[in-house]
Amino acid sequence: VFAVDADGVTLDGLAIERTDESGTDIDQGVRIAASDVTVSDTEIRLTTDAFEDQGVTITDETSDGTAVSEDVSGVTLDDVEVTGFAVGVGVATQNDDENTIDDLTVTDSDIEDNDVGVGFTQFVPDAAELGAATVTATDIENNDVGVYVFGEEDDGIPADADASDIEITENNIVGNSDDGVINNGESTLDATENWWGDEDGPDMAGLPGEGGAGDAVSDRA
């Protein structure tokens, strides 16, 4: 519905509902390919089975398919509710150039009832590695997978996303039916200091006998 290709844009206080009669070629609720963009106090919902896409996409490719001319940086999602999408918030590099996505913050938000809550993807093998991203003070609940760093072992993904500068911290990651966190990318993902729904912590899927009975966490996280 909203394609943000210009720097310095703020979207505040919106209610965005994607239906099969939304009248736009932009499947995402908000697509961001620009810097210093803030989305705040906004609800983004998908209420149709006619298509599947992402509630919010942060990418290095503009809505007309053109590669950005510089890094996409300084994007903030604050008090955003995203519900019903294939991916609630998707972060992806799509072009084989040196520009990347950096200094991304998701805070005080609700990302619920999606197939994947927050996803990080590198769609081109020669694309620049993802930069810094922080997800904090956010409810990531009742998705199939809470946080997913995609890699080559996932169907249709040609490269491992780099998780080394991604921080998933001080969130509620609870009730995600398959896994709380999956990291199939490069490097270890920092997913510390979260609440997993159990006082003994997450189910450490990669370390049998370790952790608690909370949402499952893969190895390399």
C-alpha cells in the first residue's frame, strides 16, 4: 500500500489493511527502500488469502525494481502491529552491489500471527552482507517461526544471510508454533535476554538436554 523510496519519511498513526480489493500492485503493507524512515503507532493487517507477502519490507530495491544508490539506513519501526502475513517484517538485500541495510531498529512493537515474525534474507549471492539490526522490547508471538535468518539450506534462498550484526534482545518470544528462532545464516545470532515463555529459558534444539521448555531455538543462536 505504501512504497517509501524517498529519505526522511515518517508514517504515523495509520491503520493499513491489505485485502484482495486494496487496488495496488504493492503487495506489502509498507515497502521501504530509503533512509531515515520511521513507521510509528501503525497497524498493518492482512485479511485475505488471495496472496501472501510481507507486512513491512526493508530492502535495497525500490518499488520500480531499481537498486538503491546508497545504503538503506536509519529505519525505525516503533509501536507497529503486524498481523497475518507470510513474513511480518522482512529485511532483505536483493542486488549484487555494495549497498546494504544498516542501522535498523524495531522496538515496542507487536508481530503476531504471521508465518514468520521477523525474517532476514540475502537474495543474491554477491549482495552486500546485512548491517546492524536490533529488535527489542517487542512481542513476537503466535507466529509459526518468531525470528528466521534464512540461508542456503532453505528452499529458494541462494545465500546465507550474515547474522553477526543482528541483535534480538529483551523481547517476548512466546507461543510460536514451530520455533522461536531459526538461524540458517552465517555467524552466531545474538538472541540473549529474551523471555521465551519458561523460567528456564528456550528449548535449545541444537543442544539436547540444555535450556528449558520455552520456544525452541536453533543452533548458532
